[in-house]
Amino acid sequence: MNLDHSTGLAPQDTKRQDDHLKGSLMKPDTHICGNKRTQDSMSRVPQGSQFLLLILIFPLLLCSCSGGPSRNSAAQNGPDPIADARWQNARKAWLLDDVAVAQSAFSLFAEKYPTDQRSGEALLSAGICAQRRGRLEEAEGLFREAQTRGGAIAARALIQRGSISLELQPSRAATCFKEAARMATNAETQSEALYKRGIALQRIGQFELATAAFEKCIAVNGSRGHSAQAQLRLQYDPWFSVQVGAFLQRSHAMKQLRRLQDGGFPAELRMPGRKGSPLHRVLSGRFTDRKKAQQHSTRIQSALGIDEVQVIP
């Protein structure tokens, strides 16, 4: 009798076992992944045939296990082309100085993608666009929202809010600049915040605090421009005055000086050379309160009809 050396069976017995194996695989309720019927079928197959079956099935299992999840992960972690396109469109409008379109595009980006790391910058840019368009209430709201992002974005948003308030609400501006200096993540932003805080403090008559802010700005030395300006500000007289014109020619300045004196107003001439200026400045009055200086300037304008009147600093 001839035997199959791989199975130890006669050829006709091997044929019967193969037919039995084919029938088991063709049944619809037979599965690979381990129900009882499959295990029973496998137990009835000789070891040699089991080995051949595993060789055929194992590559299929390996492919099915390794194919799907990697594609899903790539889809989840990949960049969003729509978000990138919207960001580039907003930047393009910004670079073209189309502030209305840029504001709309940056605002939409921040609204659509609040978790994107660029959303804080988008809010800040939209606020700056609104500020440049004169829409200060919109700008204030955008800066407040950008401020919630923290870090460098928050510091810059506070500086912008302070700049909006500097003319009409210098006290509020000084608070914004103080917080911006505290939150700044780099020396340049901190220098700018300290310098602008000094200006705001000067405008509300807090000259000692203003001097301290300018000195800190110089010590930080994060921005040469702001440090140099702070040095000049430290040379200002610690009071408010009303400037009634600045002239290159001394004769014109003296004419303005006599006009003030004839009108019954105090007047003094500040000569060139101070802070490197070539101008002869005509000043009237010295005040510790900015409001009083503003009232004095209004009286000069009404009495003498002079337009070039301003309160300094």
C-alpha cells in the first residue's frame, strides 16, 4: 500500500480528508475567528492539513488587521485644506491692505476653527482691521476675545485696547498697558507696553509712576525705538502745559508770544536744542491736572482764534 508521507494516510484516505476539508470551508456558518463549530472542524483535520490551511489564511488575517486603521489615523491627523485656503485668503487681503475683506475673513476663520492654533492671531488681526476702519466697538470686542487666548496674543490685544482708550480714557489705557507688560512673552512687547503706560500716566498727572514706567522700559531695552523715546520722555517737565505754536524762526515765535501776553495769558518761549528739536515753542501755563490745561487751551482758542493749540505732554 502506498502512503502519503506528509499525512501517513493512503491516497484514497487523503482524498476523503481533502473533500471533507473543502466541504467545511464552503459551509456559510463556518468562520475563521473562533466559534465552536470551527474549532471542532479544525480538530478533525489532520495536523499536516491544518498547517497548510494556516499558511494560506495567516497572510489574509495580517492584511485585514493592518490595512484600515492607519488610513483612518492619517485622515484624522492630516491638515485641513479648506482651513489653510481660508487662512491664506485672509492673509492675502491683509497684505493688499483691504482691511474690510481681511476683517471679515479673519473673523470667519476664528469662528469656523476655534481650536486651530491660528485662531487667536485671526481674532487679533480682525480687531486691528476694525480699529483701522474706525469701528472701535467692534475692535474692542475682538481684542477682548483674543485676550482670552492668553500668552503673546493676550499681551498684544491689551496693548491694542490701551491704544484705543489712550486719548479719551488714559487711566483705563494705563491699566491695559500695565497688564500687557505683565503678560508679555518677549522683551520687545514688554518695552512697548511700559513705554505706552508711561505716556498714559503722564496724561493723568501721575508723573512719578510715569517716570518709573519709562525707567523700566529703558532697563528692559527690548526695543531701541521705545527705549530712546522713553529717554526723551524722562526729560519732560513734570506738569502739563499748553503749546501755542512751534516755529523755525524765532521772530515768528516772539510775535506769537507777545500776542498771548497782550491777551492776558501767561507765555514763555522754549528755545531749540531741547531733545534735539530745531523749533521755537511758545507755551502758556503749567498745570498738574490735564483737565485744567485743556480748559486753558479752550480759553486761548476762544479769545485769540488760534487753531494750533495743544496740551502737552
